[in-house]
Amino acid sequence: MQVQFLACRTALQFLSWLPVGQLPAPDSNLLGKSVTWYPLVGLILGLILGASSLIITNLFNDWISAALVLTIWVWLTGGLHLDGLADAADAWLGGLGSKARTLSLMKDPTCGPIAIATLVLVLLLKLMCLQALLASSYEWLILWALVFARCNAVLLIIHTPYVRDKGLGYALSNELSQKACYAVISLFGLCSLIVLGWSGLVIILFSVIALLTLRYYMLKRIDGCTGDTVGALIELSEVVVLLALVGCLVSS
């Protein structure tokens, strides 16, 4: 239990800016165990955003509230996944179909026009979805976007080879416990069906489609995944789930 608690804190430290206390430098085994806890990190972040939404909507109108919630969302994750999305977007356009060039561009710290445009569009879609959910008093449903996006990240790490021979992603993909990951993901899937009913099934379906589609393009272009493409998957999965939530529960 102590090891798993440490793994959970490691996951929180890696995926968020939440204070977790002083932690020792994690070895590859601990990093692998921390993957199991990614969906729980999504739940914790989602609960914080839901609670923040309840407070903020009592002070401001829907649009300002949505913008503030989105700001807190970005701050909680430290922009980690947005950075991965920006790098992946730049690399995919500038890579011109070449695996080597794409991987090289993902290491480039500069940000090109396609990266900026992608970030603006993703954040704009999130803002619009948040406004729709907050206006309909569906604040707590935000958490499902964060949970399923991180479930997708776990599944991607399990089922997709890590391209680079060294790096954090290599340790994650080689030391994780698949059975534990599947158990946690199944639990969250079951909870979503109980809470959301048929809407939960639709959201799971859209989440899986997002995962399979993005994984297909990763395999086609670079024969696997990198830390940046995992971040891109999380960001795009969050958008897809938010759109599914709005489509199922707000627009109906």
C-alpha cells in the first residue's frame, strides 16, 4: 500500500501542479506503477474544477465563469499537455510525412503558426463547451472529460510502442501493470454508465474513437508514440468528451 500511495503521489506530481510534498526521485518501476493512477488524477482535477465552477458561477456570468474555469484547468496541469499538443502539431505539419523529421521537430522548443492555431482552437472549443455545461448547471460533468482523457493516455501507453529508446515514456511503457490499469479504467467506465446512463455509453464510444483515430495516425507517421503525442491525445480527448457531453446532455 505504501508503494501504491507513493505511485499515486508520483502521478499527481507528474500530471499536475498539485502539492504532493517532497518525493524521492522515482525509479522506472515506480514510474510504471504511477500510470495506473492517471485516471484518478483526472478525477481529482475534475472534482477541483467542479467545485471551482460552483463557486465561480455564483459570482460571474456563464462566459466569464467558463473562462475562469478554463484558466484554472490550464494552471492545474501546468500546460503540460498543451505543450505536447503544440509540439505534435508543429511536427505533424512540418514533418512532411517523414518519421525522422517529425521526431526531430517534436524536440524543437520553438512554436510555429500551426502550433499556435491548434492551441487557440482547442482552448476555444473547451471554452464553448464549458460555457454550455455551466449554463445548464452541469458543472460536475467536466470531470468525465479529464478522467476519460487520462484513461485514453493509459491505453495508448499500454498498446503503442514508445518510439524513443530513452526517456520517461520508455520507463512508463515497460514497467506498468496492465491488469491494474485495466481494472481502474473498467471501474471508471462502470461508474460513468451508472451516473450518466446511455449518455455514458455514448461518451465512452466517442472517447474510444478518439483514441483509435489518433493512435492510427501516430503509428502511420512515427510507428508509435512519444511523450508529446500522449499529451496531444489527452488534450484532444478532453475536447471530444466535452463535445459529446454537450451533444448528449445540453443540446438534447
